[in-house]
Amino acid sequence: MTNHKLIGTLAASTLLMLVVPASSQTFDSHTVDNATLSSLPLSTLHADVTNLTVYGPTPYGVRVDVAFKGRLRGTLSGTMEGVDSSTVRADGVTDVNVRAKIVTDDQALLSVEIVGNLNNGQVTDTHVRFLTAAPQYAWLMDKIIVGKGFATTEKLGIKYFVLN
């Protein structure tokens, strides 16, 4: 698709959102009040830290790159390898910023981005995004996936959940 066609498509989509009257949408407070959230286990990661690079104090905190590699087990199984370019803030909370790849047991390749927080060794809040060309894993790109677990300077243990 040329840039002009892409821009035209995006403009048309934006215009459609603006001209569809809100009164044509079914929305009421009952729908919002009865919204629920559940989670399904996706995978568990057990990984080893393979390298630590400490850049030292910066205006934003102490910057550290944590390289890791490990095994995913569960609905999504394979190996995961990447780097967490994290920043330890003055309040002791670590901002997590992971870029990684997963090679699944059936040899599909997935790109992973994870952002969140680590506090006292506990992964307290992460959001996981996948990108892949593998059709059998395309469903992951449309889901909200979160992770909880622990991290040390030697090991990572994270359980990932799909929110419904």
C-alpha cells in the first residue's frame, strides 16, 4: 500500500469515527457497572540472568541492562531471550522496559515488549505486547496480557495471564 493510500484509509477511518452519532451506539451505565474482568494463565517463564550492565546514576535513576534467557511453559511454550533496559528510581521502584524474542516449540518467532514495575524483587505490574507473523499466534496481538512474579540479579520467574 502506498503512503497516499494508507493516509487516505486512516483519514477515512478517523472521519467515520467522528460522524457516527453517539446515539447510534448502545451504551448505558448498566453495561459499564456490570463489566467484569477475569484472567487465564498463559505461560510461566523461568529464566537466568545472562549479563548485567550497570550504567550508573542518571537524572532519572540508575540505568541497568539485564539480559536474560529462559524457558516458557504453558499455552505459549518455547524459549524467551531479551534485555530489560530498566531504571531504578529514587523511590526504589524499578521501571521495567523489556524487548525480547520468543521462539516457540513449533519454531514460530514472536517479538515481545514488556513495560511495568518491579518493587523489592516483586514484579508488581507489567503489560506484555506481542508482534508476530505466525498465524497460529496472531490471537496474542489482540489480547491484554499481564505478568506477575519475581526478579533477582540471577533469576526471573514470571507468570503471564491473558485478561478477558
